[in-house]
Amino acid sequence: MKKTLLAAAGALTLVSLAGCIAVSDNSGPGSKVSSNTELAIRVCGGEGNVAEVSRDGYRCKADQK
């Protein structure tokens, strides 16, 4: 049950990012951009903190203090 909820949360996060991040390659499950998006969300501390994701990597938004 916990794995199902985690998978559903991840899928919803990716769908919500689709409007925020332009993707120029195949963005299906298992693609490099998809993997980088998941990694960026974890490392940057949430989808709102991700500035950009590409096949080569990702960039977090700068801390605005």
C-alpha cells in the first residue's frame, strides 16, 4: 500500500511539472529527463524549487532571502 501511494505521488508530481518544464526529447517513463526530474524534485526540496530540467541535468532555483 505504501509503495502504491509513493508511486502515485511521484506520478502526480511529474504531471504537475509538465506545464512548468519544457522538454525537447522523449519524456516517457524511463527517459533521462524523467529520471532527472525525479532527482531534481528530491534534491531541490520540492517541485517549486526546481528551475530547469534537461537531458544533461537539472538546476534548482536560487535561494531568495
